[in-house]
Amino acid sequence: MIPPDEPAPDIAFGHIKRAQDLLRARDLVGARREADLARAHPERLAGVDIVARNALGSVLYELGDFDAARAIFQDVLADNPRYGDALNNLGNVLAREGKPRRALEFYERALVENPGSADYLANLGGARQALGDVDGALNCFAQALARDPTHADARWNRGLARLLSGDLAGGFADYESRWALPEFTARQLASPRWPDSISDEDVHGKTLLIHSEQGYGDTIQMVRFAKTLAGRGARVLVETHATLAPLLRTVEGIGQVIVHGDPLPRFDLHIPMMSLPAACGVAALGDIPTAPYIAASDGPEVALPPRRAGEIRVALVWAGRPTHKNDRNRSLDIARLAPLASIPKVKLFSLQIGATSDDLAHLPGIVDLAPQLTDFAMTARVLDQLDLAITVDTAVAHLAGAMGKEAWLMLPFAPDWRWLQAGATAPWYPSLRLYRQPKIGDWASVVEKITADLAAR
């Protein structure tokens, strides 16, 4: 208990320190409680030094409260406009809010105060990449790694930039640095990891466990390598999310699918899903195993209304998982898609999980299929019954591509690495057509082009 005569600034400092400790322990509720207590009495907080107040802002940023974090950093900079860490941190807030140009200004100001900071250089590289300057981003990451060769953020982000530019060999090599980041945890299993402990040739005759480690789309994208490994003589097991398991049982080369949490059978080697391209020797775009490699399985079909003569049936997905770091950029408001509902002979079907009736009211006549989509196998059966999918960068895009189904993918100005910097085609999924924002936030141009193309179909 804090003594009643403890100075007010010390009380606030104690809350900040406990918030930091709880955040490190991943007690987000406790960290939030202590951060709120630190802010509860502004007069106490005002007496705390700028280093501690900046730390409080960092806790709030990690908790996703960008408004509160921004206010703290601005308050610190009002006391010391040249405090590099607060300048950098305010840049981080702006970057997460989808304002890379403003973020870049604060990173550059931070670097004036501390030109040798690998942290600031890595963040500046991220802002440049978000602005479409991939070469500039790579230069920043190179400078950061020259300052600190162990800098995990710089190496990870360099990997993403390399992949975006088509340098798959360098990109996937850097991608392995993810295990040094706090958001990734390497799986510890009794059997050795492949290929760290054994050569590619020796996989013949071994039982290899591939385990999902990130999102649904990542798993759908990378499970194509099961066939590659089975062709090398491995017996392939896949451990994955329950909602993906029925779908993956259709993939050639997989001997058994296990749901996360279920007992694992015996296996000789294991590998995380996103390490497969590097382990399988993918060094260039031409090395990517081609789609399709997933098929709609037998089972209950989703009930659809009768098809009218000449009708084009279009699946629609306009938003991804809200907790995704880039969801602000990759998702769009359903109201922007209203022009699609007015195209003659086009029937729209919502595959959007979590859509509300208020959302769907923006698209007159749209059929909401989400209540019937109990897992991805059901979604695959829906896609098999429809003519086209129009979607943002989410798992449905991967599923359509893996099935070889035609899909039009709406991409933000700074896309995810797998879609490359430019072009209307996707090397991972030849059946996809890419519609890119011509500038940051410009969904209007994307929807206008899609509407015209759909009307002309």
C-alpha cells in the first residue's frame, strides 16, 4: 500500500512502473488499470519526469489506445520539443492511424536528435514503405542494421520490403527473424525442427508436422507446400485452427489434419507454416507451387435463392479481422460498395462474418450467407456455387485463389508483401485480379473501376 504521505508524483510514477511490468507480463487488463490510475490525477502526472510520462504513452500505445498515447506524447513534447523518443513514439501513433506522411516527419525530427538510432531508422523505413518508396525503406533498414545487426524489427521489416519487391530469397531469409519479436513465440516441441536439424534430402521417410502459426489466410497460402514435401517422401501432418481443418483435408499431400489443442500423433520433425517457402527452396517467383490446390469438399451446401436468367452471382467481403494491425488500411466501409448493388443482373452475396443488418442495409438485395458459414469448408462450397468473389485482403481472397476461383482483390496503396508492388496479377494465385488504390485511402477509384468492369461483364 502506498503511504498516505507519499509525494503525488511518486504515486503516479508507481502506477506507470506497475503498468509497464504488467504489460511485459501480458496482463493487459492490469496494465490498463494502472495506466488509467496514472492518468487519473493530471496534477500528479504533471510532476513526473518526461521519461516516465513517455513510458506511460508507450504503454497506452501498446494497449491500442492511440488517442490517449498521442495526448501523452504531445504533452511531453510541449515540455521538451527535442525529446527524440517522444518524437519517434508520436510517429508510431500516426503510422498506426494510417498517416505515414506525418509519421515520417516525426521520425526525421527524432533522427536529427539521435542520428544513430536503429529504432528511429527502422520506423522511418516503415513510413517510407507505406508511402510506396520501397527502395527508400530498404535503405533505412540497411542503415539500421549497420548500426545494430541484431535489430529484430529492422530485419523483419526488411524481409517484408524484400518480399514486396519480389526478392523472395532474401525476404524469406529475413522473415525468420520474427521469432525475436514479442508478438511471435517459437513452438517448443519434443521432436526437432526441420530443416534446422536435418538436410532437405533426409526428409524422405520422415513424418513431418506443419503447424499453423498466424492467420487463416497465411495457412491457406502456405499449405500448398504439403504436396511438395509429400513428393520428397515425407508423410505430412498439419495442425491448424478448427475452422480450417475440414477444408485442409482436401489438400493433396496431407496425411492427417489435427486441430489445435488436440493430442498430437507421433512425428519426427516439425516446421512452422510460414517457414515453408524458405525450407522448400523458394527463391524466385517462378519457384512458387501453382494453384489450385484446394477443392470444395462434399457436404451440406449453403442454401441459395434460385438463379435468374443471365444472373451473375458475386460474393462480397469488405472488411478483415478488426484486430489486424493493418485493418484500418485494408478494410473499407460497406457504403462505398453501394454502386455494385445497382448493376443489372448482378446478385450480391455477403460472406462477411460479423456484418450487422445496419451494414447490409447499404446494399439493397444482398443475401447474407454468413450465418451458414460454419467453417472454411462451407465457405469453399459457397465459392464453388458463385461466379466471382470481390474482396479485400482477407482469408476469402486466399481461399478463392487456392481453389482457382475468379476473384477481384481490392488492395490498399501499400499492400501486403504477397501482392507485390504493382501489377494486376498475383504470382501466388493466378485466378486473382488485383485492384490497387492509386493513392493512400483512395477506395473511390478502386470501386469505380470494379463497378465499370462488373457492369461490362
